[in-house]
Amino acid sequence: MGGVKLGKLLGFDITIDWSWLLIFFLVVYTLANGYFPRLYPGFDIATSWLVGVVAALLLFGSVLVHELSHSVVARSHGTPVKGIMLFLFGGMSQTAEEPKSAKEEFWTAIVGPATSLGLGAFFYMIGGIGIILNWPEPLVAICGYVALINFLLGAFNLAPGFPLDGGRVLRSVIWAATNDLTKSTQYASYAGQAVGYGLMAVGFVEILTGGPISGLWLIFIGWFVTGAARTSYQQVLIRQALSGVRVEQVMTTDVPVIPAETSVRKFIDEHLLRHEYSCYPVTSDGHVVGVVGIEEVRSVPSNEWDVTPVGRVAHKVNSEYKISADEDAWNALARLADGNVCRLLVMENDQLKGTIGRDAVFRLVQTKLQLGL
Ligand SMILES: [Zn+2]
């Protein structure tokens, strides 16, 4: 996922997804044209927009504080957090591993909504003091909005559907009771899908009863939660199947290497059309110099197949393509899933030991799942 890196906070890299820029504009627009003018008819246009921008920034800050609280607690349990990605209505703390215990999961999850509800109460109080002290109306309006948004953030995230915080709490409770991470993830994921469909249903009712915009938002969020619940369960299954598996154990040693001077036609006829692999290492003088596959030869017009050597169209090998034999197979899959690299080369002292492709990793996962391993 691409995004804009904002910098470091408390040692975590903060990135915002591109979608956030659009959401930010939508939020400012809705606040300046709907929310604030309706609540405070006295605001002129400039005040409404200014208050809208400040309120949207504070919404952004509130989401960030929520995510920071997760990350700080995760880190204090010894789980490394790479950074925080903010997208749509929420964010995600990017952890490379599953929590180690139900207890860690519980505290890491619950701290987010607790922080949001706490922030909500804080701004509610400040707004109240502002009213008593006769602060300017825009200031009170902003406090009121930030209080509301934090209460909503806290409440929404408490919904008991994985991967929402409430769903993680649910998972940790089932996990503690059954001692089975996979089972508990499965149940929490079902709950997450139920929450998602529930939101979508409420959205449809909203639309039918005359709230098309809020209805569409709910349907969209519901759809998002449903999908996230499903994929995060699959991810746990894959991660578990690959836990403790090293690259060496999944790599193949029987992918033929292609000399760089081989013509594209010969490569297609003798390899692409004959073997199950779609991507091959290319060698020159006994050294691996590139990787070539369907994508690369597709760019060559068929009347030039005979005169074009694969070496000319192959991807040059750089560190992006190399992986060491004792690295985690999960890391290999994560790199292959990015989509830029079709096959990783397992190198040792400049010597090719084997290669690893997506297909092989998935086959292993599938086999292990079928065998119930
Ligand atoms: Zn959260």
C-alpha cells in the first residue's frame, strides 16, 4: 500500500494512505457545509470552513493518538511495531507478528477504545468549561465535535467483530478460554463479518428512510469490515502454517536456469510452454544476472522473438530479488505478495542455491491446512 510518510512519533513511522487526502477533503466539506452551519447558524462561511479544517485536523490527531496507544502497549509487551498506517476512518499498527499471549492481545486491543473514550470525556469537559467561561463559539464548537468524534471512534471500535478492537478483545477472551489462537480467530472473524453485514443492513435502512449519504457511508464501512474480517482470518491461517518454516525448506532447486543468450522464442517454446513455472533465473558466464518471466517476454513483439536474447529483456538482479536460505518463509511470501518480484533467488556466496515462487509457498500452506498441520 502506498502512502505519504509523515515522520516519526514516539519511535514509530507514521504513514498516511492516499485515501486519507480524499477523506480529509470530504470531512472538511461536510463539516463546513452541513454539520457546523446547522448547529451554529451564526457562523459565516469563512468561520465554518476554518472550524471545519481545524476539526478535521483534530479528527486526524484523534485517530493517530488511538493508534499510538495500541502501538505503545504492543511494544511494551515486546512485540515490534514497524509503524502506523492511517487510512479511511482508522489506522493500523503494523506488527509483523501475532500477539504472543491472550493477555497481551487483550490489553493491546482495549487500550485504543479506552483512549478514545478518555479523549472524548476530556474534550467534553473542556467544552463545558468553555461554555461557563464564555469562550468564543467556534472554540466550543470544535471541542464539542472532537468530543463527539472520539466517543464515536471508541464506541465503533468496541464492536465485537475482528479485526476491530472489540473483536480482538473477543478473540483474546476466547483464546484465553480455549488456548487455541486459530479457533478464536475464526470465531472472532465470524463475529466481524456479522458486524459488517449488520452495518450494511443499517445503511440500507438509512437510505430507505431518507439518509442516502450516511446510509452509503455505513454500507461502505460495513463492506470494508466484512472483507477485513475474512482476510485477517486467512492471514492468521497462512502465518500459522508458515511459522517456523525457513526459506530453505520451501525453495525449489529444479527450476532451470536460462543462459542470457537464449532467444525469446526458444525460451517460450522450451520453458514457458513446457514447465509449470512462469519465471526463471537468467545466467551469464555461470553467474545469475537476471530474472525473466511471462511479463518480460510479453513486451517483445512476436516477429522479434527469434532475434531477441532473453538477457536483454530480463530484470536485472538486485537485492530486491535475493533472499537468504535461513530467512522465514513468511517474509519470502510477504515480499512475493508485493507483486514486483515473481521469483526470489536464494543465494549463498554469489552461488544460486535455489529459487522460491509464490506458487510453492501457497502449495505448502494448502497442503499443511489440508493435513490439519
Ligand atoms: Zn483501535
